[in-house]
Amino acid sequence: MIISDVQNIFNKITSSISSVVIGKEQSVFFTVIALLAEGHILVEDVPGTGKTLLAKALAASVGGQFNRIQFTPDLLPSDITGINVFNMKTSEFEFMPGPVFANILLADEINRATPKTQAGLLECMEERQTTVDGETRKLTRPFMVIATQNPVESQGVFSLPEAQLDRFAIKIPMSYTTREATIEIMIRHKKSGALTTISPVVSTEEIAAAQLLIPEIEVHTDLMDYIVRLAEATREHESVTLGVSPRAALSLMRVSQAIAAAQGREHVLPDDIKLAACPVFAHRLILKGAERVKKGAAEEIITQIIEETEVPTELL
């Protein structure tokens, strides 16, 4: 597989999703980028904006296994990872795999489950494996978690801890559509479900091969230094209690590589990093005081940091 193949895969999936997810070009873009970069994605916005539809459209466009978990307060970690069940006929324990054994896992309303259950995804998301009763099992490849949450509810929900948020490579909003886009949605959904029109456009084998090519995209050492300086600036900002981690810097590099590959390039440009910085960094910041409740505060801080951080101008 070569870079042009990755670009072709990106275009196919993006076009397929955009046929049913109307007016959300940026959200669709970063969802497919996250898939190529082997990252997980957190989709946050009010009900009815197409969060679940986005995940289902991605799964329908990729010929792989799709599972959905509806997170509720009574959900247990074993409901996600699987459990050993005693077989009366064989007098032995048999492993019953949970929904996490899939290519694309939709964690719907993830903040409705207790922290104990949310933590059941930590190992799966970071190490692509799960351990049950001391036995570790590898997950299928590719593996991606798309989690959704509603930011306006405060009762019956459990905010994701920082360790969990740091596992998500990208966080995107869905937001309301324009009047024209909403009318287009109504037209397409008037007679039948939009998802029935989607069929797989790429295979899981193609996705896996593309994911292996992403780390080969060239990142100049000056650009690595630029990424680190952006990360360090979040830790020094006066409105930030806790900045981003080295894992976040790695995520920004990998997402930037995926953006370059999706555009048919074998090297990363500063603009790729700038484009990815907000979706990768913003949700990882812990802000001070009133900034915590100010809508879009984290994004404003990242934008300010980008504007104030010197960009490499000559890459030798």
C-alpha cells in the first residue's frame, strides 16, 4: 500500500459517511482521521445532533464487526469485556466475549455509567487487549472506540476522569445544522432510514494496512519540537491547572501524520499540526476557576497558544 491508497481510502469513507451525516464536514473529517491514526474519538453535544448516526455510518462504511454498548448506571465492566461462564456439560469455564471484541465499538452515552464501568475500557483503549480472570486476550484489528456524551445533563451522569479523557485522541462537537442542511436531512429521512443506503466501501484489511503506513509519514525534528512547545505552553498558561501529557503530544503527531496521508503527502506540514491541535489538546486541559464552566474556553486557549508559538519556517 502507498500514500495514494490511503488517500483513496480516506475519500471513500468520508464520501460514504457524508451521504447520511449532512452538514458535519469537520466532524466527519476528524472521525475518519482518528480511524486512520488508530485513535479513539469522543463525540459531545446535545441530543439529536447525529452523534450515534455518525458512529453507525462509519461502521456501515467499513466492512467489519460493529458493536454498541448503551451505557447505564447498572452496567458492569464484565458487560463490556466479557466473562467466564461455567459450562455444566464440560465442567469447565468458557469465555463469553463482550461487545468490546469488535472493529468499531460505540460507547453510547458513556458518562451514564459509573467510574468503575468506565474504567473497564482503559486497558482496551490503550493496549488493544482485555484481561479477564488473569487471562489477557488481544482485540481485533482495527479497533476503535467512538464514545458519545451529552454535556448538558448533570443528574444521573458521571464525568469522565482525566485518565479516561486522555485515552481519546480526538474530541469533536456535532452542533446544530444550518437550515439548509436540516431540510436536506428531512428529505433524505422522509421515506426510509438513511443508513440503509450505505454499504461497505473498504475492508478491515485495507484499514489495517493504511494504519500501518501512517507512522511512516515523515515528521521533521523541527516539527516534533513545535509539537512539544505547544504541549509545554498548555502547562504554563495562566488559566490552566494541568496541561496536556506526553501522550497528547504523541497523539497530535500521529493525527497530523494521518492528515498528511489523507491529503496524499508523505510528510507533515505545520498546518497539519495547527489543524489537529484543538481537537487533540482541548479536552485534555484542566482549567482554573470560572474558565471551567465557560463554553469553548479550552479551544480559545489552544487557539491563543497556536498564535503565540513560533512556527518552524524552514525545514531542512
